[in-house]
Amino acid sequence: MDPFEVRMHFLTLLRRLNASQQSIQKVVGFAVKFFPPCGEDLWDCIVEECQKGTINSRINILYFLDSLCETCLLVKSHSSSVQQDTNANGLYVSFVTRDLGKIVESVVPEGREGLPNLISTKQILESWRSKRVLDPQKVEDVLTTLNSRPSASPSASSSSTHPPSLSKNEIVKRIEEDRERHKRLRERRWVQPITHNPSIYQPPQLTSFMPLTDAADGEEELAVDIEFENEWETTSDWNEDDVEAAAEEAELCFPAEGEGPMDLS
């Protein structure tokens, strides 16, 4: 196909995109396949559709970008050393990083219109930050912008500029698609990031796509170390409540002299 045919076919796929993995992987496969000759043009198509599509289609595109970034990092990690130089930016990952603010602004427009996509967008961003799919600072800046938005006032719903409400069929379809998306997000939540040889800057790779370590790493950070750091950062400091809880559990497990054994029934 020539570049024009590639663009038109890709736009058709984007407009038919839904929450199913079959639909998402079909578009991802096409985008990766035609990245060398038409990568920037295809990325322009993604941004364009994200700006002018319906509020439901925009969140579908964001979840498509989640799978696209994962696939791009997978392709890069399995490339030869020569190909890794060509794919040093992780195919579309550099585009997502560059235009992240613009994408999120389109997926979650200000006001009541963007509320249906707000929670799902934050979940995707937090997943990218924790797994270091994108630059964590870049993701943090976008999350901060979302959190700093003023809440929509009740009077805004009566504004003449407010778009018409979704139909019943659209609402039911959105509920079903949200259920599918959240299921997929929960399945992938355990995946942790890994950075091999960070002295040479390259977008980080995912733990599940890499071995635990290799000879070239030396004393570099391992996946298990990153997982420990993530758990450590989310664990609260030891306090009096922890002391009381430990004492209660000790009494249950080791009764005082003269008392009967713990009832396990």
C-alpha cells in the first residue's frame, strides 16, 4: 500500500476501535507494521481522531495507546543490537511522551463533558508511571494538571454549550466497554518495570519482557529491587496501631500459660 492507502485504512481501523482486545490488537499490529514508512503520519491520525472523536471513542484510543506502548517496548527488547539503535525511542513511545498533555486534554476535556473519562484516564497514567512506560516526571505533571482542575459546577449542566446527554444504548455500551477495560487493566497491574544499563538513555522496558538479570548488568538495578522499592514506598511507618495489632496476634497464636489452645474451628 502507498502512504495514502495506509493512512485511510488506519483511520478506518481507528474509527471502528472498541474496548475488545481483538480490536485493539488489530490496530496495534497495523501501526507497528507500518511504522518505518509512515510512523509520523499514523501518529498524526491518532492525535486527529483523539481530538474530534466522541467522548467514548477517545477513551478507547487511550487504551489502544496503552497496548501500543507495551507492544513497542516488547518489539524493542527483542530486536537485535542494530535494530535497537533504530528503535531507540521505542517506536511510538516517544510520540506518546511528547504529546501526552495534548492527548489527555482531548480525552478528558475540561468541564462535565470529560468526567466519564477522568477515572479511567488516571488509572492508565498511574499504570504508566508505576511501570515507567513513559518518563515518570512527565506523567506526574499531567496527573497534577488533572487533579488541579476545578470541579464542574451544577449550573454547568444547564449551560447551552453543554453537549447533549448520551443515549441509553450508548450508556449501556459504555458500561460494557468499561468492564472490559478495567478487567484488562487489573490483569496487567502486577507487571513491573526494569531498567537495563541506564547509563545509556533508552525508554525503560517491562519486567515481564526481560530476564531477571544478565551478565552485562553488573550491579545495575534489577526488577526485584524495583518491586521492593514500590512496596516500600507504599508501606506506612511503624506506629502504635501496628504494635497493638502485633500483640493481639501474638496472644492468639501463643496463649498464656494455663489457657487452652487457640480455637481453629
